Amino acid sequence: MIRRFSQSLHPQLSVIPPPVRLPRVLRRLQNIVLSARLHAPLAMAEVRRQLNQPDVHVRDTEIHRNGWRSVLNACVYACSPNSHLTQDAIRGLRRRIIRKAFREARRHARRGSVLRLLPLGFARIAVFCRDYRRRRLSGFGLGPDLVCTVQVQRIRRIRCPDIVGATIEQRGRYRIAWNRAWLETQSKSGSSGVS
């Protein structure tokens, strides 16, 4: 009678697979893996806090394909837990900013999309020192909370202008365009690391 009732509600409700109990060794291994996945980011965040390294939070990403490479535009928020954000801190974060934004954009790409497999061809990441909502970041402008843009270019045909009045710095393949308004606020506050 219960089977007839469940089939009348939905035809797939009558087929319920029995629970499979894994062997004890596999259950312990699964617990170790789950524990590592939960605690590793927390441990790394604590190490960064002890070393006074800023945290990077990805706020918005846009990714599309250009030939056989991907093009990434993103906005990230960088915050230093114990002190002000400095130019030296951003210089040290440039690889992590690109990597974290690219990973987040790939994760949000459609399932089965080729964007999850293509290598990075061009990336331009706007770095902010204050947390904003996504809709505010889309047309932010050149306010003092925009620290810089970090750019990586492996596709030569893409032309992208830098921030107006920015101080350009080339660090290997990374091009950093410092926002003039942020640099002025840093010089007024007398923060170290501004050069």
C-alpha cells in the first residue's frame, strides 16, 4: 500500500537505493580528507595573519574566450588585518590575485564549458582597499578606494588602456597601474611602503 501511494505521488519515489556502508578504512580516509579540506584554508589564513600578509577576496569576475585562451576581468578586495595596505604588499600579492580570480572565474563558468579548460591569455584585475557590493564595483570610477589594476597579457592583439593618470610599474609579466587618488591618500597618511 505504501508503494502504491508513493508511486501515485511520483513514479521515481518507489526506487530508493539502500544505503551503502563503506569499509572502516575508507571511512577514516574520507574523514581525514574532509577535515583537511575544511581546516587547510583556516590554517593558511591564520599563517597569513601571523605574517601580516593581506587577505584577497574576489568580488566579481567576467571571463570569455578569445581564440584558444581565456580573457579575465575581475574585481578583488584586499585587506591587511594588522596594518594599512601598502604598495609592497600589493606587489607581493600580484600572483595570488591573478591566480585566485582566475580560479574563481573558472569555478563560476557554466558546467561543461570550454572556459574551465583554457589557459589564461589576458587578465585585468581591479584591486580595492574597501569592500563594496558587486553592483557598486561595475561603474566605480577612479575613487581613492581603487588601489590599482594588475594586468597579465599573453595575447598581443588585445589593447586595453590603463587608468587615467596612473603610475605604471612593470614587474616581469605583471603590469601594475597605481591609481593616483589612492597614492595621494597614502602619502597624506604617511603610510610606509609607498615609493
